[in-house]
Amino acid sequence: MLPDMPTEATPKSRVAIVGAGNLACALAVALRAANYPIDEIVSRSRPRSIQKARALASEVHASAMTIPRARLRAPVIWFCVPDREIARAAESLGDTVDWSSKIAFHSSGALTSDALDILRQRGSAVASVHPLMTFVRGSRPSLEGVPFALEGDPKALRAARSLVLNLGAKPFSIRKQYKAAYHAWGMFASPLLVALLAVTERVAGAAGISRKEAREKMLPILRQTLANYERMGAPPSFSGPIARGDIETVKKHLKTLRGIPEAHAAYMALARAALRDLPAKNRAELRALVTSGG
């Protein structure tokens, strides 16, 4: 008879984390702080991967193991590896233990729980558990209040919801067919926003302002814009020449930006989006202008 599968991950449940990157580090520390013992940090056998796993394991009082030596005694196994590595890592660990007694998560925003299907076939309950947060080297954000998108098997979802709540985070359900759109949403919220800021620094360069100066001088307006958006939403936070219907100023912008093709293209694309979704005067004339490229 198969052993009973855990129906929730309590603060005493042990967790093994596969991976030792930026997400794994933030997650392991948050889990430890929430009284989840971290059993193992499992990594590839490459020297750099082993080094990172040992450093993280030391920080959270866990064992550092390579995939061939992993014991996986914990009831919850959390895969925190790049999307392209999830199925491969799961397959590599597939014969390590009796998966019918395990719950397995991965943290891909774009992939569904089916990325762990090989473990599902071995009896594990699986789920995708993705934090809507950015994780980069040199920064370890708190998970307090962070939304986590959950999708997967009912038993794994119960475990994930309990665990996420115990982290002080906010679980919500996402359907399989919406995962790609969900991840694209996150892409706009952070990586593409950073790309826009990088282009913005180039535009500052056309005004004779260095990237470092631009970053410093932009922070007050960026912070106020986000504060306005948080308090009022997008339409009341929208300002500038498009909101005012100032066609001549927009023409000047487009002329100046021809020397920075990426900025010119971004300006037109975002201006067209603004004219669709945000308040603007002289909408028809501005739409013709930003469609033609000025």
C-alpha cells in the first residue's frame, strides 16, 4: 500500500531545494525564517554550482549535495532551476526515491506543472509555484506580500498554498492556458521596464547627461510615478504632451529620437499604447503622427 501523501506543508516539513541561484537563495532563506528546515541544497556537479550550493547550504544549515548524491529525504522537493533544466533535473532525480511520498514544485513562470510530469508519473503530486518578483545577483528581496501563482495537482496546491501563506506571501491560482500570458505580464512589470530605463539613459545621453547622472536624476520622477500608480492606477497618473494633446512637442521628440532608433521605436509603440488606453487630447492627430513616425 502506498504511503499517505502529505496534504499540506506545515512549518515543520523539511524542504529540499534543487538549484542554488538567485531565486533558490531568497527562497531558502525565507523558508528557514518561516521555520521550514532545509534538508538539502542539490546542485549540478560543476565546480561553480557546487560552490554556490555549499555557500547557501551553510547559510540555511542544510547539506549540499550534487544530483547523483542527493538523498531527497524531505517531503517537499522544490526545483529552482532555469526553465530548460526543470524536466532534465526531474528526470535525473527520478530514480532517487519513492516519489509517491513526495510533493514536487517548480518555480517557472512560463511552464505549467507538466514540466514535472515525469515525477507525476512516479506518483508525486506536482505544482508550479511562481513568485511574481525579480531576483538578481546582489539583491535578495523579501517574499513578504509577494504574489505566488499556483497551478497543479490538488494535493500539491494545498501544500503550496499553506507554505506560501506561512512565508507571509499571497498565493493565487492561475490556469494552465494562461501561464504564458501571466509570465509576459511579469516580463512587462520588471525586465522590460529595466530595458525601458536603459533606453531612457541613452536618451539622456542625447541631452548631454551621463548614464550615472541620468539614473540619479530620474529617481524622483520614477518614484512619484510609481506612487501615483499605486494610489490611483494608470489613467490618473498619466501626464505629459500626449495627455495634453501637444502635437508640436511630440513632433520634436520624434525628430530628436531618429538618431536613437531603439528609443524612437519604443516611443512610438508606447505612445500608440497610451493613445489606446490612457487619457489624451487631439487623439486622432497624435495617432496619425506616432503611426507615421513623425
